[in-house]
Amino acid sequence: MFKVGDLAVYPAHGVGVVEAIENKEISGSTGKFYILRIMNNGMTIMIPTNNADSVGLREIIALSEVPQVYEILKDKEKKSVKNSQTWNRRYREYSEKIRTGSVFEIAEVLRDLNLLKLQKDLSYGEKKILDTARNLLIRELALATNTGEENIEEEIKTIFNY
């Protein structure tokens, strides 16, 4: 259960702030909803409190889990998606991983696309997913470690040499 002012991660949209918990009537039934404002773009999302787990709403990762994210990024030997797949198949797999909302899956997408970028040009969709994964990861890691987004971005640039 989140409280007003808590930070929460909404899959594929990133970190948001619980601005309110309100009772709303929708389609004749009343329910309690989290009102979540996404920090990146200001979008507001209403999430039924009794449905929060099933839509993937979760807390920001713990500081103790941050090293695991960096290990995934640095593991250049392991690739979960094969280069021989067509770009649209890779795109679907990467999109699915982003939609899970798991910071670890997002780290895998960022790693895999950065490694793929060294071998071939990315499609427009893959470039978009790369940007999305990078932005989602930077924001969450910055909040988890209580450091600036610029610092996290520099660490990621160092890992991938760009």
C-alpha cells in the first residue's frame, strides 16, 4: 500500500509520485484509486488500489539491488536476444521487457541494444526503445542511490564507452 508522497514505478512509464488516494465512481462501481503523476512527463495515471500489483506498480529498487543492475549492464558476454532475429522481432521482445517494469529487464534491453549498436545500425524503433530504456533506468537509479541523474548517465556512458 502506497501513501501520498511515495515514489512508485509504473511499468513502461517510469517513476511517479503518488499525489492522492481517492474514491472514484467508474461504470457504476466505486473504488479507491492511486493518483500517480509520472515525473518524466507530468502525465497523471489513475490506478485502482486493489489492482496495483497486477498492473505492475512497484516501489523503487532498494539501494542493495543497484549493484545487480550494474552487473547486468557490464555483462557483455550474455545476450538474451540474438542478432540474427529480424528487427521487428527484437523490437517486440524489447518492448515486452520494458512493459514488465522490471529494472533488471530494462537493464538487459539497454545492454543488448548498446551491444547490437556496435555491430549494425539500429532501426528507428530500436533507437526509440534504447532511449526509453536509458531514461527509465537513469531516473530510477538516481532516485535509488540518491544521486543526480547526470552521475548515473555518466556511469552508463562509461560502461558502454560513448
